[in-house]
Amino acid sequence: MPSFHLSPERLPESFPVFPLIGALLLPWGRLPLNIFEPRYIAMTEDALAAGRVFGMIQPDPSRRPTANGPALYQVGCLGRIVFFAETDDRRFLITLAGVIRFRVAEEIEMRRGYRRVRADFAPYWADLDEHKASLALPRDQLLQKACAYLAAHGYKIEAEAIRALPDVELVASLAMACPFTPAEKQALLQAPTLAQRAEALLALFEIDRHARLVPSAKQES
């Protein structure tokens, strides 16, 4: 198990969260972040001093704002800082490694301007063990459709490099790299199992392919 992954007994009961729309962090994935707002600089400083962890979570536009800011989705992902650098203009460039999803039990008192939650990890213990996860579908099919999707959207993918990844890292990398909508990213995050997340990815690739074919068909007619 990679060193940045935590055992259940080392998971924090409460921790900071970074609400960022459109940002997807999945277990076994890695998310680069440019931290520049003062409250999130403070959050990063505090995280570096205490376990190097904080949660990524999306604002939920379907719910009313709270006293602390936009309402949050109930499910996010705890990450651990595995790389950081401080720039001359006092920003942090960090890489956050996804550890385990969490359900927000309650939001607690803010600290230094950033938000904090008490979390329930119980539904997601399997996230900690990559060997418990199985795709249950051909990897080549997933890679082929992912490459076609990314090419259609002007992205490039290192197919050979990503092909060597274990299943959990493969799915996390593809889900995090694709330009899905915030709602689609949340659906991928909340997929109960790795196999279901992979199936959801395939469905999104197919929906996009169909949407691109329909205008072409109309033009030909």
C-alpha cells in the first residue's frame, strides 16, 4: 500500500474541507492544486502541520446556502498532501492524493476562515484497499472509449503509461482527467463500487459520442 494511504485508525474524525466546484478527487487519484486564497493558504499551512490531510468537496447548487457559505454535497474525498512547494508570491502548489471518500456527518466551527466537517468513513472502507476492487469489464474497452472521448475534446492521453496502472488508479485517472460537468463528477464520486464507476464512465462516453453524432446526422439530412 502506498505510504500516503492511511489505515482506518489513523483517519481524522474532523478535518478542513476545500469546496471547489468542478474539482474531482477520487481514492488512488492525484489532484494538482494552486492554492492562492488567504483562507486556503491558512488551511494548507494547518494541514501541513497536522497530518497533511483535508477533504475535497463540491458545493451543491440545488440546496440553499448556509451561514458558512454555499451548501455542500454530502459526499467528498479525503486527500493527503504528497507534494508541496511555496512560490515567491506566497502561493502553494500542492498535489493531493485521494485516500477515502467520506459522508459529511456535520459541519463544525470554521477555523481561520476555512470550513471544517466531522465525517463518517464507514460506508467507504473498501476505498483503502485497491485489491478489493475489480473493474468487471475489459480494460481495453474502457481505454479505447476514453481515448476517443478525450481526443474529441482536444485532450491527449498517454495510453501506454495509463494502461499499466492498476484498476483503481486507471479509473480514478480517467474520471478525474475528463471534462465532465460538476454533477457528472459528483455521480462518479458517489458510484458505490469501482465497477459501477467504470460503467458510469462508459455511459458518459457513450452519451457524449451520441450527442456529437446527432448534429452531424442533422447536417447531412
